[in-house]
Amino acid sequence: MLSYFNDIQFAEKHWFWLMLAIPLMIGWYIFRLKKLEGEVNFSSFTLFKGIRTSLKAKFRHSLFVLRILAFAFMIAALARPQSRSSWKNSKTEGIDIVVSLDLSLSMLAKDFKPNRIEVAKDVILDFIDARPNDRIGLVVFGGVAFTQCPLTSDHKVLKNMFPQIKAGMLDQGTAIGLGLANAVARIKESKAKSKVIIFISDGVNNVGEIAPLTAGELAKTYGVRVYCIGVGSRGKALQPVAIYAQGEYEYDYVDVDIDEKVMTEISDMTGGKYFRATNTESLKNICQEIDKMEKTIISEKSFTNKAEHFLPLAIAAAILLLLEFILRFTLFKSVP
């Protein structure tokens, strides 16, 4: 009930100034009562003992109370109480995004702390959280390419797959062409107005039957923008050079070799952009920049509905006046 009155607003509040007349009416009523009072002298009140006050006498002021209440209800009705309800009709046009992530052994390099793959996974998870309205898929590649998760709007399912992703879990090598072509295959049938691939790698294409530029042409044909990110510091980085039977790695400093020329060409031909991430902070900034460039389209239409509520107040005032009229000429009728 209280929440109902919280939603009520008055369109013409100036009528409430008439409420100031109520104290004047009460004052005039009291003044008239005193003026009309008479005096009768008695030598003793003994004769009045045991006489009870009649109901008529007890409620003799009820007619005036009814009149005051009716007046207050009429003022409230004149102020036009209204309730307002509003709602929004939202239309969201999300972007379909496939992340293609390199899982070659070099992604264990320690120029990022703790290593490239773990930092890349954390940054991608943050990127997913920032895109609640988009469908996102995940492709992983090494010597071969594999669809880890097709395009989905269920980001919880997608994020639950990240703990399973490990560098070196696929065949050895860096198949950039396969990794990109697989991502294109996942997104090419999308009906979204904007189709994007975020391609993350730290090496040079050295295996696979599809050339990187061929995969880039394929993306261009299907209207897919490709943002390539080269991950790795400049110079040398400590990374695995051998693996033992127990699954342990031997590390050594190796030249960081990223095919920036090819990735730049792929990005340019598809309308995307190439970025180089040399540390954790720069990788975060790159993903934030891509997030800003690829904005989801959200259009909203607002609707407002007003309902008038003066009628119940007007009816209440009429009932009170009618009751006052009936009582005045029946129960409280004055005898000449």
C-alpha cells in the first residue's frame, strides 16, 4: 500500500494551498459554538446525577468532521493525482568474436609473468567479461588447430574451458594459417553485422597446409575483421628448448621471432589492426583498445504511461457530503 502512494504524483499541486482554509474553518466552527452556547443557572447538580450523555450529543461534531474530510478529498482530487509507469524497449545487436590462441611451447616463455600463455588467458577472460552482449568462441592451435568452443552467448561455459588450456597440449609447431582458417570457419556463417577474429601468436608459421595469407584472404572474403596480436618481448626470452619424459622442460634464452609482417598484412587486408604486446600491461591495453573499437550496438526506446487517480477521491468526497446531508436531516435534525 505504501509503495502505491510512493508512486503517486500530483499534476496540479497549487490546489493544496486551499488546505490552509481548513484551520480557518475549524477556528470559525469553534467560535460559533461558543457564541451559540446558552447559560442556565441551577442551585444544585444533584438532579443531573446518573444521566448519561446521549450518542447524539457525543457525535454532534461528526457532521463538521465529515464536511472537513470531504473538503480535503475534493482538494486532493483537484490536484490530479497520477501514477506514472515507464519501461524501455531495448534492442541489442551483439558482435560475434572468435579468439584464436597459440598454444605452442614458446607460449611458456617467461618474459611475461608467470608466462605468456597464463597472462594471455587472464586478459582474454577479462575481455569476455567486458562483452556480455556478444557471442564469443575459442580456437586453439599449435601444430594443428582445434575448436575449443564454438560461438556462444553462455560465457560461463566458455570461461570454464580455460583451465584446461595448456601450452604444448597440441602437436608441436605454429600453424598460423590453420589457426586463422579454423577461426574463419567458425564465424563465416554468422548473421551478426560485425564479425571479428582476435588472433594471438608469438611465433612464425612453420607447419600446416594453409598459408597465413591464404587464411587472411579467406577472412576478407567472408567479411571478417582480424586483429592480430604478436606476444613477446624484444630480444631474447627464456623459453622451453627441450622436454623430458617426466613432462619437465629445459629452458634457455632464445631470440623472440614473431612474423609481424605477415600478421600486419592479414590485419590490413581484413580491415583490422596489428598490435605488438611486449609485456602484460601492453597486452591488457591492446585488448581494451579492441574492446573500444568493436562496440556492441544497443538502441533503447523509452515509454511512459500516466494514469489519473482523481476519481476515487472525488467519489469519497461525494459520499462524505451525502452522509453529512443525510445525518443532518435525520439523526441530527434540529427541532425548532
